[in-house]
Amino acid sequence: MYDIVIKGGRVIDPAQNIDDTLDVAINGDKIAAVNKDISPQEGQQLVDAKGKIVTPGLIDMHVHVFDGIMKIAIEPDVAGVKHAGTTVVDGGSSGHTTFAAFPKHILPTARTKVFCFLHLCSLGLIPEPELKDWDEVDLDAMAATIEANKNIIKGVKLRLVGKLVTSAGIEVVKTAKKIAGQFGLPIMIHIGDTDKQVPATLTPECLSVMESGDILAHVYTGNQGSVLRPDGTIVPELKAAVERGVILDPATGRNNFSFNVARRCLAQGILPTVIGTDLNHRCLKDRTFSLPVNMSKFMALGLDLKQVIAMTTVNTACAIHEEDKIGSLKPGMAADVSILELKSGAWTLIDSPGETMKTDKLLMPVTAIKGGKVIPAEPVALPPSAS
Ligand SMILES: [Zn+2]
């Protein structure tokens, strides 16, 4: 007997190279079996997935869920289970002076699993732009916060924007590397400066010091600090960084995602490693919507379904070093499952500069199964229909 049997879906689990019509059985908070023809009588609860896609629980590499504290943050469950995802990674909303609110107030009420990147700026992203000067950096205090929250904090965040980065440049990046390196953690670097203050040369300089496992957020930004040279070719430092194992995240969001840059990068072999949404209040009902919508954007740009599922399951699990627990439906892994539907129709997708792209396929969130609990999706908004 199983607690839950998910029947008849197209199971896509890139970690195991599975793409087949299969049933998934869950016991407690663990995957028990993935087989053909598990009898419906064997499940206390039956989830009919016929015509649907069943994947390991989707993991969003970049969201802002410092809800109630950061102005633009949303609830973790809006970024996660309400759009059929099961895990989200907060992209540095908090710094060491504010981080405690995560374990005290936010994590206990979320059904979605939340991991965090700790911002180099003491206050995180509460002042925007952050990091006016070195007074906003305190490595000893950061070390204490990371040490006390190793199960939640997955790395150190820095945005290449603002006064301190403009004046001190690569020294700030090296400072972030130093504190992250002390704990064997990666850095997550935001590129794209809408204020046009930070010299564009800092992006290649920064890529040169990034190591395997470090994360480049907003790889397809069209703003100052983009990875493209004026002639449309990628900076050579990017190629070298990818070869070293630097992780590329489009972190699509509101301000730093250009279809044009994405097309040029994809044509030069620069694919996302993971897909984060940078989901926050400003783009939830406009442009970004949800992780499944952003997976659909990359399908519209030419990637296939299996690729975008790998980029939101096993690849992301590896990026946060949780691949022994999540990101696959291997028996014994967490009972985190996403059920999606690939709908046909006509929708308009919009990027940050306002370019539109039509798509005839959209991944819709249907259900999240998180820790063995079945949670129907409640999408907040969808892209507009194309006429
Ligand atoms: Zn962000």
C-alpha cells in the first residue's frame, strides 16, 4: 500500500533519463516507486495525471520571498506551490542584520521549501541600490550568520550595481568570494545595471574570478554590463567561465531579460544551466508570472521540454547541493513532484525592454506534491492571449 499514487502521467525525470508514461508512488515524505502500471488500489490517495507532465518538484533558482520585510517580496508559496513548484531559492533579499526574519517568521508558515543566498550588504536588498560604502559590509557578522544557518544559506549574493561597486569594482566581488569561500559556498552575481553607473568592463572582470559552482544571474540582460560585446558576440570570459563550471541563470524577472540577448547567446552555445524567475511583486502579474511560464519562454526560444525540466530540477538541485534529496524522482528522494500541463494556444510573452514574442505552447501549473501533500495550483496570472 502507498499513501499516494500518481497515475498515467508522462513522467520526465532528466536525472534518470526517464521520459515515459509511468506511475509514481509515494510513502510518507519519500518517493517509493516509479513504475508502469501501479494499481490504483495500491494508493490511499489517487492523483490522475493522464494527459499531464509529471516531473521532480520544480526548483526556482531565484525569487524574492522576504515577505513582509522587503518591499517587492512575495510569499514563498506564491513563488512555489501555488505555481506547482516545491522549492525556491531567495536571491539575496536579506543581509546578516535582517536574515533572522527568514527562520523566525517566513519559513515556518511556508509549505514551499526555501533556501537563501545571503547578501553581502548588511541590510540585504532593503536599501536599493544597496552598498553605498564599505560600512554596509561586515564579514565577521556574515560569518556568524552563515555558521548558524548552514542548512538554509546556500551562498553569498552581490549585485554589480550601486556606489560601492562603481568605485571599488572587482574588490567587492573578491570580498564576496572571500566570505563565501570560507564556507565552501558559491557566490551569485547579478549583472545588468539599469542606472548605467558600473563600468561595463566589470562583467568580464568578474567572470574571470568566478569559479565552478558560482552563479551568474541575469545572463541575458540587455542592460549595461551585458555579456555581449557591441558586435553581438559574447565576451570571451563568459565562454571560459562556462568551461570552468560557472552556472548561468537567466533570472528573468522584470528588468534584466532580453529575448534578443538570449537569442544571440543561445546561437553561440550559451544555454542556461538553471532557470530562475527573479519572481517578485513587480513582475508577478506582468512579464514573469511563474516558473512554468519562464520555462515556456525558453521553449519559445528553441529549447525542448526535457531541457527546461532539467534546468528546473536536477541542475538546480546540484547548484544548491541538494541533489541527494531533491531534483529527481528516484525512490528514497523527497516526495516533491510537480504536475504540469503543456497547453496549445496562442500567448504573447514580453521581455524587459518590451519586445513581444508569440508562443503556441504554454506550460501550466496543475499540482504540487510537497513532502507527500497534494496541493492544487492557484496561478495568480497568465501571459495575455495573442490575437
Ligand atoms: Zn533578484
